[in-house]
Amino acid sequence: MKLKEVDRTAMQAWSPAQNHPIYLATGTSAQQLDATFSTSASLEIFEFDLSDPSLDMKSCATFSSSHRYHKLIWGPHKMDSKGNVSGVLIAGGENGNIILYDPSKIIAGDKEVVIAQNDKHTGPVRALDVNIFQTNLVASGANESEIYIWDLNNFATPMTPGAKTQPPEDISCVAWNRQVQHILASASPSGRATVWDLRKNEPIIKVSDHSNRMHCSGLAWHPDVATQMVLASEDDRLPVVQMWDLRFASSPLRVLENHARGILAIAWSMADPELLLSCGKDAKILCSNPNTGEVLYELPTNTQWCFDIQWCPRNPAVLSAASFDGRISVYSIMGGSADGLRQKQVDKLSSSFGNLDPFGTGQPLPPLQIPQQTAQHNIVLPLKKPPKWTRRPVGASFSFGGKLVTFENGRVQAQQGAEPHHHVFVSQVVTEEEFLRRSDQLQQVVRSQGFVSYCQKKIEASQTEFEKNVWSFLKVNFEDDSRGKYLELLGYRKEDLGKKIAVALSKVDGPALKDSDQVAQSDGEESPAAGEQLLGECIKEGKQESEFLPSAGGTFNISISGDIDGLITQALLTGNFESAVDLCLHDNRMADAIILAIAGGQELLAQTQKKYFAKSQSKITRLITAVVMKNWKEIVESCDLKNWREALAAVLTYAKPDEFSTLCDLLGTRLENEGDSLLQTQACLCYICAGNVEKLVACWTKAQDGSNPLSLQDLIEKVVILRKAVQLTQAMDTNTVGVLLAEKMSQYANLLAAQGSIAAALAFLPENTNQPNIVQLRDRLCKAQGQPIPGQESSKTPYDRQQLPKGRPGPVAGHTQMPRVPAQQYYPH
């Protein structure tokens, strides 16, 4: 694709790679005339600015010269470290002169821009090249086999590479070797090329084509291989580019026959040895791979010949071509379409007339109609291979399983026909060593079934009281009489309570009886003193006909009077326990009512208990009510959450197996919904008692920071142990995987996989879920392990399906083993 153009009939030279911005220097070409037959000459510098969308290049400076040029190069000699405009422009003139210009002074507009000049050569200087290792050394070639080596620091006296070749001939090309700084090559139109060793000051080898039709118009050394070079032929009878290897100098190593007519210039890319430019008298500019001869790119040019072609040293995708139609065109080999540029040229032409008819009618010009071309003329095929500079010289990428893949291009010099060396390194990256250690320890515990000792170690290593309580509760699941152990953890030891009761009973004497009398009175029951007083009053009034106080071994009277006692007596004599109980309750004789209700049967007892509790107002009435009525849900729902331990203790002591887990979940939910963060964390203990893994995960996630691997490891350890406890104490299906648990287990598996523990990741990944992210991860893990895709039976047994040790003691008498809610399953192998 064309980027810029300059309407000049000139030789060209790009600024060195160190220079920014990029400049293009042009010098009026010798032996060419324009339509005006002008003999003037100039040296001009243009700025290459891709931000400007127009085709025109901005002219920075022009210097009128008395010379026309056969060759122009721009060397980096004495360029400062910042890359400012510097270096030196070296021009080969018509009369054997070499002129050195200061480009910075040309751009600054100074009149004294010539650094030095020398006319030692005979005839025009057609060949120039700068040594890339010692930029102060410049080789030049002219007529009569003259080759000089110039030191820019001492320009007055040049050196020669050796004795002139015989017979004398013109030197059309010179080129410094790109790998060895003391090797120089020269070529002549006769088709012969000579390689010089400047240490010996003599030619070391000569190559030539035996057909005598090889007229050398171009010479270039291989950018990487020191012994290889190419020669271009200008002869229409042999329009080829020959690739020579000096180790086999008897004949060309390869011949590129892509041009139909003679080749006028070549240029080998320093950025990619597989890109060789050539332009010929067939009006083609081709970019070929000299190793294979394949044409990789053909630039879209007009029908004019190009006589000079150059790669841009700083931008490897850019090149420039000078043609005989008086134009220098700048192209990019990265492809594109020239339609937009063509339209800009048309617009530029139209604007020169000011949109008016140039013949004086004053009428606006109609829009210019551009003939539409077919698609094959508008589309420029892209480069067939990615250029070397677009390839990453080194790179790194993390792959699945914590693998770090790095690559770099080999430094070993490539041999002819051999593929370039690429070194790829695969290493395992482990960033969470403590995480892996604890995960491995957890897997070993599951395999060995050593849950009690594992929990005990966790208890001993706990940093906080809460963490210690959690592991203590988890440990209880694997011990006998788990409910009793839970009560002990809550602070209710049977032995301690028995001692306290014994001490209290031993003090039941006078003062204790008085206290009990006061309690009875507060509950509405009559004290003995009050009863005697009432009895005396009844005797005085004649209302009591007989005593109801039994005496040991004696007789007693049965009262059937009309008072309360008499009515109770009559009800009892007729077997009407319900009426007798109602009378006792009415007379606030609670003990008599309960005793009579027991004799009346369970239904009457239950009714009496309700009436009693409705009238009782003591501090522990609601607790006594729950104990007697077995209504623990009301206690769990209504108790002050500051007494959550007492509520959980009551549930542990009295709840039936079919309601135990529900009550624990209910208490845990109340704690979790409470605003107090401390109480929220205590909900985890309730969920452990209930065996509810999903709620434990949710509660723990809220209470803890789960952003780091070790925090997630803390959670998974508790989940795994609780899962094992549920499996040990229940015979129900536990294969269902909750959404939250599945998410956490997949996160855990991802972390393990990222650390290289593929087998462990697959072991912990839940199987009984169809969540897309888990299914995808499971497939990747299976492929990484070489295992069949899920759906086929695995030979390994999941942790939760392994045979458990038999003979585990069941719940002891007095404490029915609590059931578990269906918990979520995970399947580590």
C-alpha cells in the first residue's frame, strides 16, 4: 500500500534507525533529465509523518547543490545518544567526488552544510556503503576498479582493500558484511563479485556466473549468515537474483527467477532475512523469500521502472522506491487498499481549479466521475507470511494447571535450509505452598479416617476461642454420646450439676422451708399456718362437721358440706375428677389439682397442666412449660438470643430426633439474622449440631474474609469434616450438592488446579451438579489427568463413597442420636 510520495527525480536515503522522527533525504539523480532539461541540482530532506493522511511528505529543508548524485547514503556517525538529527549524509557525485553533508545543518537552514569532500575517484561514484560495526568507515566504488575505504574521522586519505582487480572494470556495488566487520564485497557489471579481507588487504574469493550474462546491478549480504550473499542481474537475458554461499562458491546456491526483465536494484531487509526486495525493468517491485524463491508480496506500482529501492531502517514495514517518472513512492508491505489515496489525488486536482470551469464560463464544475475498477485491481493481497518483527522474540503464558510456558528464539546461528531454533520451557508455578500443604494434609486425613486426631490438632492450633469452639463441636460428631458432649461444650456437665444440687439439698432446713413457703404463697398456695387459721375459723362458725386430716392408723371424716371441700369431696365420691380439679384450681389449690389430674388420666392431666401454666407467673414457668409440653419450637423462636446457649442446651437434651435438626437450624437462623456480629458467628455452631453443610458455608462466608486461598482452605476443612460426620451418623442420601457449596468447591478445585494439583482438584470437585462452570472444569481436569469424561465410571472411589469403619458406637441411653438434614456432597478421589 502506498503511504507517501515525493515528486522528485532523485536518489534517496533514509535517516538511521536511531533517529526520530524519520527523515528521507533526496539528491538530484545524475544522468536523468526532466521535461524541462533542467541541469540544476538540490539536496532535500523530507519528514515521514504517518499522522498526516495526505500523500505529500513535508519538506523540511532544501540545499541547492552544484552536484548531481549517483548514490546517497545516511550514516549514523557521531549521532548523539538521544537520536537527534545528526549523522552524516554521504553522496557519490558524477565527477569522482564524495561529499559529506551535515543533515542537522541542512534542516536548520545553514548555508555551510558540507562537512568535507574528496574527488580522488576516477569517474562517477556509483557504490557507497557504511560499516555497521564501525560507522566511521565508508566504502566507495567507481571506475577503473577503484575501491576506497574512507575514515570519516580522517577523510583526507582513503585506504584500499587491496590491489585493483584486473582487468580494470567499473564498480557497481560495494557492501560490508553484516556479521564480520573486516569483510567487504564488491561487484561489477561484468558479473563478477569479489570478497575482500581488510585484515589481509587482499581478495579472498571471487564468484562469477559462467554464462557471461550476469550483469551485476545489486549486491547484498545475508543479515544473519556471514557466508551468504545475493547478486542481481540487469541483463534482460538473465533477469535473476542469485544466492551464493561462499562455502560452495562454484555455483549459486539458489536462483530466483521472478522477474521477466532485468533487475535494477535489490534490498535485503535487516529486520527479516526472509524478505528481499527487487525491482526491475518489467515495472514490478517484488518481495521474495530468498531461501525458497517464493514471491511473498507484490507492490501495487504503475508501469514505470524503479531504479532505486530502500528499506526504512527504523520502521521495517516501510520501503521507498525511486522511479524514472520522477517520483519517489513510500510503501508499506503490510497490505491495504489504495482507493482512498487515489480519491485524494483526484480531489487535489479538482481543488487546483477552485471548483470553477477553467475556461472562463464561471460555472461550477460537476463532480468528477472516477471510472470504477474491478475488485481484483483494487485489492492488494497481503504479505503471505508474518514478518519477523511482528513475531514475539520471547513470551510467557500461564496455562491450565499452573503451568508457565515460556519461549525464546534460539541464539544459535541458523544453518542453510534449517528451521530457526525455538526453545519452549514448561514449568510448574506454585505460589501457595501453605495452601497446598494443608490441602494435602486434609486428603490424608480423609483417606486414613483420622478425624478425631485431626480435629484435636486443630483445637490445639486455634488462635481464637471461636475457632476452638468450632473444631470442638466438629470433633464431638465422631465421639460417643455426642449430645452429652455438646452440652459439656456449652457448660453443662452432669457431674458438676449433680454436685451443685447435692449442696443445695443439704441446706434445706428451716430457712429453706421458709423460702419454699414464701414461694408457695407467691404461687397462690396456702401455707400450713394459713390452713390452721382457716380451720379454726371454720370450727368456730360450725361449718366444719368433720376433719379431713388423716392420722396415722386412725380414722378420718369425709366432709360433704356445701363449701369447696365438700363439693370436692362429692365430686371425688362420684368419680368426677374433672370437676374436682376445676374446684381445686378455683380455690388456688394447685398441688391438689395436679395430684387429682394425674388420677384422672392423661387427657385431664394435660388440660390441668395448661391451666396451671396459664395462671403461674414464676421466672422459669416458660421453661417448665416447654419441658412438660415438649414445645421447644416456642422456646427457640422466643428466647432472648443472649441465652442462645441455654436454648441450644435444652434442644440437645429434650428434642426428638425428627425435630432436632430443624430446631438447631431455626436457632442458627435467628442468630445469623441478628445484628450482633458475635452472635452471627455463633450460628455456625448451631449448623454444625444440625449437620447443615450448606448453611454452615453461607454463614462462614458472611463471617470470614474468603478472598484468599487460606481462608477458603479453612472453610473447606470444616465442610469436609462435617460431611464425614453427616455420613457417619445418617443413612440418608447425601449426594445433592447445594449451589453455594458447589460454588465454593469449584473455587477450591480451581485453586488446586492453578497450583498444579490436578488430581486433588478433580477429587474435590462436586460431581452431582450440572452447573456449566463446574462441568467445564471437570472436563478439563479429566483431560489433564487422562481420565474418561464424566459419565463413564471412574476407577477411583470418591472420598464420601469409601467404606467407613464398622462398629462405631451408637447413641447412649438418655440421648437419642441427633439426625442430620440432607447435606451437600462433594467427591474428592
